[in-house]
Amino acid sequence: MRVEAVISEVDVEMPDGNTVAGVCAACTRCDHITESGGTSEASIRRCLALLRESCPAGESNFYVEEDT
């Protein structure tokens, strides 16, 4: 199923404890959130892929950035 996700810029805490600019993707169906360091298109794609991998409902959705 194709599901839209809301993309936002956030500060992301990295494993080493540093904070960097990043992006957050929130599922519009269940509000599940993933984060990635960096603000590039690649970081957004990573967040969308992580939503698919970590869906709490076990669904295998195809996530896309919400149309604004």
C-alpha cells in the first residue's frame, strides 16, 4: 500500500552523543516516526525506508513524502 509520510527538519542525537541537523518522517496512518542525520534527499529516502522496516503493525507499505 502507498502511504504518505510527513517530513520535518529536526535535531537528531547521533550514537556518539553529538546532535546534528536531520529529518524526521511520520507515518500519516499511525504516527510512527523515524529519524536520520542530514537533510538531503538521501536522508529523506532513508527515513521512508526505515518506516517500512520498522512499521509497528508489521505492514510492508511503500512510503512517499506527503504532497504539500
